[in-house]
Amino acid sequence: MSIDARRAGVPAQAREPARPAPLDPEVRVELFETMVLCRSYEEAILAAYHADKGPGFDIGKGLVPGEMHLSAGQEPVAAGVCAHLTVDDAVTATHRPHHLAVAHGVDLRRMTAEIFGRETGLGRGRGGHMHLFDPATHFSCSGIIAEGYPPALGQAFAFLRSGTDRVAVAVTGEGAANQGAFHESLNLAALWALPVVFVVEDNDWGISVRRSASTSVSSNAVRAAAYGIPGERIEDNDVEAVYAAAGRAVAHARSGRGPSLVEVRTLRMWGHFEGDAQGYRDDLDGIEHRDPITRYEQVLLDADLLDTETAAGIRERARERVADAVDFARESPLPDPSTATDYVFAEEASS
């Protein structure tokens, strides 16, 4: 199919979210399980990060030195999007990447070891939590705003040229939608009809700046129209609505019709980074009542798809998996300082 043929018929406006069809009960429970695993992981990293930062708060001290950006509240995006992907599909994430890595199947042990700076980590402890690279699942992330969009185009171009139906998913925050890389990527993806799904996590805050103070449109989904691709916004952080929208976007890409954009109004329950006092926020009162996992659990309880005992079992199994990963990381060796310059460049295998 030619590029022009793939581009033909793409609506040039943000589409209204379609009413989701009833989901299979097993899928609904699996979405809950994924969200619980993501949250359990973040809670464990939070505890490890703060365990030895005192006295006071020294960002350079402790088991996990450096910055830490956690994604509690944004689990519906990861669960709803990644449910449609396989390990052959690519995901590029942001500086707040753990929920997406967990949902996409990145090995928990090796990811945790990387966050802890250990030799057994995904990058042998060199990258830390903002630079997770996993070739086994085609997952990557970056601390640079909107940096993940251009690499996703490269992956999608390779998928297209190889004649597969693989897709690339590029995730970023709403603040990155004002970056040049965002617009350049949408333009090129549309021009070449690349199999990309652009996902924008709108958690209302670009660090400490409200989106309304930095962005001229109320929905980044409408920006898709400028590039002649479908755009859709989910307003309520509902994992089933995300699942439905992502399903449409992934199917659109797999069928050779090019890129789509999905924006989700999600929630950042914790600070921009650990240590953020959040004095700028006026939306913290009652934030626990907006917890998407608690809300979705109640939905499933009301639908008789869960009972309290089953839900407790799901949480316990998630905690056990995460505890195993943390133990593995703690017991792994730190990199030998003499190897600090290793793995900087590719090395040819000796003959």
C-alpha cells in the first residue's frame, strides 16, 4: 500500500471518544492486576528511595541516589495502552517511566537493579531510573522532554520497511506537546503514514506549572488535526476508556493507516519528583478519593467480578513479585569503578 493510500480517508479533526463496548470480564480483571502491580512497584521504590536520605533530605545519599519521578495515579494509561501490545512492539516513555515498563513486561529484577545502580541492571547500573533500555521488550525512556518521540518514528519506519504489523507507542506528558520534537514527529509520522501511536499523559502539571498557564488549547488531541491524523482525549482517567481508545489507535496503526494521537487526563498523586514539597498545588485535598485503582476496584466489586478476598490476593501476589525484584537488586553487586568507561561504545567481537 502506498503512503498516499495509507493516508487517504484519515479524519482531520479530533474524534469524539466512542462508547466502549462491554469488555470481557477476564480483560477487566487483568487491567486491575496490571494497575496494582504498577502501584506496588512504585510504593516499593518510594520506600527504598526515602529509607536513608536523612538527616534532612540529601538527594545524593542512600540506596537509590539521584532524582526519582514516580507515576502513582497514572496506571490507567500504562494498563490500557500496553494491553494491546506484544514484546515485538516498541514503547518509548518519559522520565516517569516505571508504570509503562511494568505494563509492557520489562523484567522487574533487572529494572530494579538498574534503578539501584547495580551491575545486574538493564544498563549495568549506568543509566538509572530515567534511562531504562530493554531490547528484549523494545522499551526505552529518557529524562529529556519529548525525546522519546523521534526514536519511536525510527522504530516505526523500520517496522514499516520490514513489512510487519508491529507498532511503536510514544508516550510523553502534556508539557512536551509544546516542544518542537512533538510537532516535528507528528508531522513526519503523518507524512510517511508510520505505524505510531502517540500518547499524551495530561496530569495537569508541567513540574509546577498548570497546563492552562502554558498551553493555548484545552486538549492536545485537537492538535492531531493539524497533521491530518485521528486525535482522541479521555477525560476521566478511566482504564476501560483508555483501553478502548488505545485499541482503536493500535488497530489503526497495525492495519497500515498510519499514526493516531490519544491524550488521557490522568493524575499525578505524588510530587513531580521525590522531595517535591508541592506547595504550588491547590488540588491535593481529597486526592486519595481520585485514586484510579481504588475507583476501579469498586467498579469490579459492584460488577461481581471481584470480591474483597480476590482483590487482596491480587495485591499480595503483586507485593511478592516486587519484593523479589527489590531483594534481587539489593543483593546484586555495584559496578566495579575500574569499568566506568566500559559499555560507552560498541565493541567488536574478537575473532
